[in-house]
Amino acid sequence: MMLKEQSPAEAVVCVGDAGINALATVRSLGRRGVRSHVVALQASAQIASLSRYCAKETRVSDLGALYDALRALPVSPARPALLFIDNDKMMKALAPHAAELQRRFRVVEPLAHATQFMDKAFQLQAAADAGIAVPRTWLPNSWDDIAAIGAQTGERLLAKPSPVRFPVGVNPSFKAIVAASAGELERQLRSLVGSPADVLVQEYIDGDDSCHFGSVCYRARSRNACFVVSTRKVRQTTLEAGIVAVGRLVDAPEVRQMTLRLVERLDYRGVIHVEFKRSPRDGKYYFIEWNARPPYFHSIGWRAAFDGAYFAYCDHIAPEDLDSVRLRHDSGHYWINLHEDLKRLAKSPQLALRPSTWRPYLQAKEWAVFALDDPRPWLRSMQQLAAWLWQSLGRAARKGMRRGNAALGARGA
């Protein structure tokens, strides 16, 4: 689908550290004639601004300067630019200024409700209210509360940081940890958080990478239209709680139906990513979390006619174009982030010996970064990958030397 012949509105894209999420947005719009203005932190290694479809770039010193930088951008009252925000840190920093930004831009993400939507307790309650199974959950306030969990369950435990508990610009030191008992969980958490109130604890839902399902959804503001595709992780960066390294678009009607119930109950508008895990024990899908923005792998939907950035553009500029959208749920193609997949294989080298590991590379796929029509971001990402490989080889060599020296010392003794 191409946009109608009219002067396109500019898009402003606020970009996080890696920029893969924003790169997909910039490419999606740029291929339809909409040039983007990328706004990123000075220290960011993001690659989105290298795209041929990026018309302008603004760098800001830190998150505290982001709002002022956006206010300084020229605006057209008759045709405000769309504002995309690709990461939680920037959404959290800009949330207090939502009203002013909405006067200046067509804000795509639910900025005014960002703090509430990032609250894990709110997410779990909303999912339960929508009739979706949720893991047994605790919100501890003290180390005694952590210890008491052990008396209530014998299951393995999962702890995740609660973003609303961390100041703007401060990243939690972990994404998730899994422990065999409450005692082990306490030992791990004491070195990671200042207070147990900074985390949410759940019974861990067993299952490997392939048990993780998800959805990417766009619910329109301009009309009664909602588009959802379902996905499945093939590999994630860490075994028990990581981001997608290799994913696949799958036909999972129950996942799509649960997502629809959730967004309708929330009256959510815009792009949302919802994650579920299917338990091998009972076959149920359990709600894990949502992101009130596009996930970094949202380009997985392109081959199935799902394009959240384009849907947002149409929703704000040309709503009638949404009427022609026809999703393909049987596409079955893969999405691959080569850098993250190599990281996973480095942690689990036995996977590299399995022929099935390489099947996604031989079938229909969407690359996270590589694109023939836009090679510069890929070239930069290859430089970053080469630097990571060199550092990894150096660490392995030093580790081998230490082992060799220790063995020689033991023999000499």
C-alpha cells in the first residue's frame, strides 16, 4: 500500500539505545514517502539515524534535555508531525509533559498513561479482569515477605523489576531472575535491588523458549478497527527470561482473542505488544506482560501485512486507508536478529550443532537490520557485531590462559 499523493506529514522518532525498534518505524514510513526526524541521546549507539529514510537527526545530552529538544522543533499547527517513542525510558521521561506534547504533535504512544501502563501490578490485574490466566503473584515490601513466599509455594520463582519504582534514566540491573526457592531468590535479589518493593515475584511457568507466545496489536483511534498478529519465540537471548533473538509469526487464534479482550477492556489505542507463556502442564496461556509501544521486533508483522507505524500514520492522517488492510495469519515466516542470536548460541554452544537451529536462516524471514534498499544501518551493526566477537574471543583466550596457568601451577606443586 502506498500513501495518497499529498504532502506527507513529518514523523519525529525518539530512539533508544540500539535503535532497531525505531529503525523499523523509520523504514516503514520512509518507504511510503514519509521522512523521519530522529531524536536520540548523545551517547546512544543507535543505528536508526543511519537509514537513508532518516531526513534529520537531533542529539540531546541526556533524558532531562529530551522534552526541551522536542519543544524546540519547528511545528506546523495545520499538520502536526507524528511523534513516535520507541522505548520505556523516554516514555517515562516525557509522561509529565504529555499534555503539552499532544498540543504540538500527533502523539502515537499512550504517553499520558505511560506510568500506569508500565505498572506490573496494574497489568496483571487488567489481564485477570479480562479473563486471562495470570501466574500466582506477590508484591513484597520486605525481606520477610520474600521469605514468607516459600511457605506458600514450592514452585520455582521468577522476580522482575517494577519500572515505576526506578527513577527516570535509571535502568534495573536485571530483566528477570529465576530461583528454585524463596531463600535462593532472596540471596540473588540482595545484590541487585535496594528493597524487595522494587520487584514483583511470581510462580515461574515452566517451559522452554518455544512456550513464549505474543501478539502485536494496533487498535485505531479514528474508527472501529483493530489489527492483531500472533508470534512465537524460537530463541531468546537468555534461556528463561530474555528478548527475542529469533521469532516466528504463527497462527494462534487464542492469543489474538485474549489480546482483543485486553485492549477492549483497557480502551487502549495505538500499538501494544502482549506476551504470554503456554504451560506444558495444563496447556493454558498465562499472561506475562505488555509493552505500551511497539516491541523491538515489530517488523515481524510486515510480511503478514501488519505494519504498526504505517497503521498509526493512516489512523492520524488518512483513516480510510485502514479499510483496505488484510492480515495474513498463515505467513509462518521468521524474524532474526543475528547479533542477539549469536549471543544466545555463545551461551548455549550445543545449539549450534543442531540442524534445526539453522532452519530459520534457510526459510522465509525478515531480518532485524539487514535490508538491500537501506544498507548503512546493517554495515554499522556488523561493525558492532565484529567488536563484540573480538571482545568475546579475547575473554575466552584470557580465561583459557588462566586455566592453563592454574593447571601448570598445580603440577608444579
